[in-house]
Amino acid sequence: MIALSLAEIAEVVGGQTHDIPDPSVQVTGPVVRDSREAVPGSLFAAFAGERVDGHDYAAAVVEAGAVAVLGTRPIGVPAIVVDDVQTALGALARHVVRRLGATLVALTGSAGKTSTKDLIAQVLQRKAPTVFTPGSLNNEIGLPLTALSATEETRFLVLEMGARGIGHISYLAGLTPPKVGLVLNVGSAHIGEFGGREQIAQAKGELVEALPENGTAVLNADDPYVRAMAARTKAKVIFFGESGEADVRAENVRLTDTGQPSFRLHTPSGASDVTMRLYGEHHVSNALAAAAVAHELGMSADEIAVALSEAGSLSRWRMEVTERPDGVTIVNDAYNANPESMRAALRALAAMGKGRRTWAVLGKMAELGDEALAEHDAVGRLAVRLNVSKLVAVGGREAAWLQLGAYNEGSWGEESVHVSDAQAAVDLLRSELRPGDVVLVKASRSVGLESVAQALVESGAEGEVSAR
């Protein structure tokens, strides 16, 4: 964080200092909420949860070098006491962002936020020091913590914004007002909570409404819900997509033999060829979104193309590919799932597995509400249409719907199986995998299917694979 004294912080957050001998002492390190991350110069935000109360770790973090604790009660160590820690964090983030000379880029969407944010960060880092959201810490706590990690040297601040209801993005944008706002898509993720795509579009569009007149809205020309958001902002609008009308677009899109996208990138400043290290055609749209942001911030087509071609995955369990010594390929995409990302992952599996046996180990897609049955059935059917060799549906009712969709799509009953849990899936795969197979593992985060992928990777390291 930029250096601020405890007295300044207390004033910004409307707090009272307690047990602080010298209020002029500065916080020069990060603001953290995990006591294990406390380092000399840091400020510890003590949240009181259902199971753990951060205030109980106050003495330990100060011993580790934290300058003070931001909490809701005096605790016998240097502390700034506030009514609500979350509100205080937001106020502090807003203050720091105003002090920074950085350009703030915010993005949202139903799918692909984290992968796109990682691409934008890797491209902009080529131009100037960039701070960005780690993983998918995109809520009312994670976003201010990311903003507070910026320093005087930071020139670009890239923030992912999530929403589970109307007003959420407006709140986040109020904490960290963006200059560039990117909306990727309006899909089915969390549709059960929102109630429909129109409501999701309303929520996501709050980002472009928050932009200043001298800002820029970067919108997906291929998504009608997103394209319509151009009418909701006074900022400049730039479109990306495969549409010929897009300002930043892709031509000659194809997948390499290993399933990595290649295309000709066109921007208003020129064109250049891109071959990505990431897997799956869905990354083309993500790359175009990143390219549109980078173009708007002054990078040339050649600079953007080189950066996109060299960019990798910065976040775990998102199309994370491991080649085992025995020739089995494990694709761990188990961080989360919704209908759009599930379809994209299956298409990537089909491309990667040409001429090889392919396995789709799939679990529940959460928060789909009344659409759950139809969406799980549709994913099972798509697996058949893509000629995936075998579907392993893991879990309860939703997994049964996945298998039923596959079965009803054709005479594929013997090629799909429903197992009760992750361990059952591991046991099945350990007994039936053979060299050359490609395995995709994907489900919503709550299912925890990353354990299947990890077990299979470890099995390969130990030489456990059937030779059949």
C-alpha cells in the first residue's frame, strides 16, 4: 500500500486509535485479512466470522510485524477501532485509489472474468507496472484488498468485479471508480439468484453506468445483452468480438493440434497474428477483450499479439493441463462451472483429444435455479455430440441429469457412468485410464472435483495406470 500514517488511516475510516503510542507511525506493507500473511509494516483487518474471529490473532500479527489492527474493539495492541471493518476497508481503498496516479480497469461478466483479467494483466505489464486481482477475489472484501496493494509505482490497476445481485457492481465501482470498464458476457451463471438474463444484464451493466464521460466502455459485440449496454453509458464505447463490426476482432480462428487457439488480431491500429498458450477456443473472446483494453491504453497490435501469445494461466484449476509421464493428459478446470464454461471446456477437450480417448469427469453446476435440469441435460447431450469417449458424472441429482442427457442423446448408455463422489471417480479412472487418454475434470467449486484431478496427477507420478 502507499505509505499512510495510522492517524491518517483513522481519519479516513472514521475510526478511533487505541494503544497506539505514536499515531505518526506509517503502514508501509500490505493490508491483510489472514494472520499468516502479516509482515513488517502491514495492517491486519480483523474480521469476525462464524468460526474464526480475527481479533483473536491480534497479538500474533503484531508480533509478526504488523503496525496495527483494524478491528471493531480494543484488543490490547495498537488498533484502529471502527464500527464495521468491511466498510472501513472500502473507505480506505477509495482514498488510496484517489491518491494513485494509476488507470483503473474494471471487468465483469458471467464467464471468463478471471482468465480475461489474467490476460489483461499480463499484456499491460509489458507497458507499465500493473497490480491486479489475485485469483477471483472479486467481492466487497477482495476488491478493496487488491486496490490497497497498489503502490506509488503502479500505473495500471486491474480489478475483477463479481455480482450476486442488483447493486453489487455499483457498490464496488463506487469504492474503486474505473476509467475503463469491460463487460464480457451475460450468461447463466447465478441465474437462480438473479432470476433471469435480463436481471443479470441489468447488474453487469452497472459497470458501464459508473464510467466517467472521459472513460471507455469495452463491450462484447457478439453478445446482444452486452452490446445493448452502449446506451447505458456516456463514456466512449469500443466493441470487441468476431463480428465484422467489432473494433477489435479475430479472423481466421482455428485450433492447433493441441487445442490452442490461433487467429489474426485486428485492431484500429493494425493487425498481427496470435497463437495462444492457453487451451480452448473460448479464450479467443477473452483475448480480444484484453486486446481491446490494451489498444485503448496505447499498445500497438504487434505488442498486444506478442503479449497474448506468451501469456499463461495465472490462476489455479482453470484449464490447467498436466501431461503425465505415461502419456495421460489431465485437464483440471475444476475451479468453477456454469453452462457456458462447461460447453467451452467440452469443446476444448474434443479438440485436444483428436485421435485419443477422451474422458469428461463432470459434476454439478450450482445456482441455476429452475434451469438446472435443462442445463445439466444439455451438457450431457453435448458430450455425446462432441464424441467424448466417456462421461463420468459425479455426485447426486445434477450428476444423474448429466448422465440422463447423454443417454437420451443416443445409444451411449454404456459410455456414460454415474458415480457417487470424487473418490469413486478416482477409483474408476485409476482402473480404466490408459496411456494417451485425455481427462477433463470440471464442476462448480462447491463440488471439490479438483481433488480428482490432483489424485490422477499424483497417480501418474507414482506410475499407477492401467496398461489395457
